[in-house]
Amino acid sequence: MKQKELRFDFGKNWEAFLQTLNDERIAFAEASLKRALSVEDLRGKTFLDIGCGSGLFSLAAVRLGARVHSFDYDSHSVACTATLKRCYFPHDSNWTVERGSAVDQDYMSSLGTFDVVYSWGVLHHTGNMWQALANVIPLIKKPGGKLFIAIYNDLGTATERWRAIKKLYVSSNFSVRWAILVALFAMIQLKNGASRLLRLQNPNPLPRWRAYKKNRGMSVWRDHVDWVGGYPYETAKPEQIFDFYRKHGFSLEFLQTGALGCNEFVFSYPQRQSESNSVGLETETLRAETVAHR
């Protein structure tokens, strides 16, 4: 009998997040896209949301005027995104929602090319991060195309400790999971509070929790659950991601590093399609580099 794959129920977490979704959070999500992509809107643009999760950023992209294709491996995440489409844009034929995998080369190659490819905090949860990072490259081969990704930072031994915690979480029963979540949340908040107190700052976390959603419209607690439970779990140093995409003609436009969490990258592809290698040669190169990064 085949052993069940250890994987966090990302979609169930996002179902709970949608209960808190409101116009304010959606506006913050829109603002974060505009800020990172250096645009005022996405009118006339195509937007691919890889690992759409709650569907919030697909919704934000549609509201900014983009034609959006959303997909996720997790069926509950697909359902979340479909719910947002049904609630906000029920008759919009320019927004497609479906199930798919970023490590499925046949599926990815069937999607075509996009002006913006977005995948925030997703590809490091596929179980084959470097293959997923390679699979997105042909999807952005348009003049001025942009890739907006966020990948967990590699912190050496700390990364290994968190991998063990995440594996324990996904392999435990409901009661143990809640105990892990609460204990880690309390520990992190106490540690952060003590650090602020030493810097003569207000240690009270409540103002920071209220301000947290202003960054991307997200929830402190739901992001904590996603962080603790997020397994499979892979990481990369910022320079590894930079070097990987630079070799394929991409230029770094935006970088925001996050110690324990995600590093955000926006790359642009300025070359014309005719300047790239043939599809066959390019695919072989990507496969070779994927193996080299494992």
C-alpha cells in the first residue's frame, strides 16, 4: 500500500482566512502588487497566479484590470479562489480558475506566456522547488514580462530545525498540532516583545498585529499557521535565486529580504522571443540546472 504523502492542508487554512476577508484587505493586496511591480494598474496585461491559495491576489489582479489564470495543486485552494470569483466577478470570462501543478511540465507548457507570473510563497512547497522554478521560465518569455516570486530564506541549521518542526506538525493529530501552534506563537511573540523592550520600544504586539495586514492584506494568525505547517519545505539563499534567473536573461527589479520568512523577488525579461534559444535546447538546459541545484 502506497504511503500517504506528508503535506500541509494549505487550502483549509485559506478557507479560514476568507472568513476575515474584507475590502480593506483586498485594497492592501492591490497596493502590494502595484508597489512590487511598479505599476498603477494591470489593464491589458495577462497575469498567472501559480498556487493561488486563498485567491486574494488573483482577485487583486482582476480588480487592477488583468486577465487572470489561477491554479493550485490543493483542491481546497482552488475552491477558495473559485468562491472569490463567484462572489466578485461571477460572469468574468477573463478569469480562469483550475487545478494544476507547478512541477507538471506538460501542464505548465500548455499555459502559454504571460505579462506577469506571480507565485508568492508557493514553489518551495512543491517538493521539487528547483524544477518548479525552472518550469516558470518559458511562461515569461515576453518583452517586458515580469516574474514575482517569494521563496523561503535558507538559514542553515535554523532551516533544518524548522523543517523538523513542520514535519512533526503535519504528521501529528489535531490536538498536538494546536499545541505546537499555540506554543510557537507565544514563544515568537515573547521573543519579539523582549527584543523591542531592549530597544526601548513598545513591547505590546497588538499595534503590530493591526498593522500587519497593511503589508499584503494577510492575517498574522493564518500566516503563522501556514508557516508552522508549511510542508514540504525547501529554501534558497537570495543569491541562488538571483543567479538561477540571471543565467536566463532576467534582470532583478525588486528584492525584499526577510530573515526567517520569504525573500521577495521581481525579475523582468527584457529580451525578445527571437533572441532566446530554441525550446528543445532551452528545456535541456533547464533540466541540467535543476539537477545541479538539488
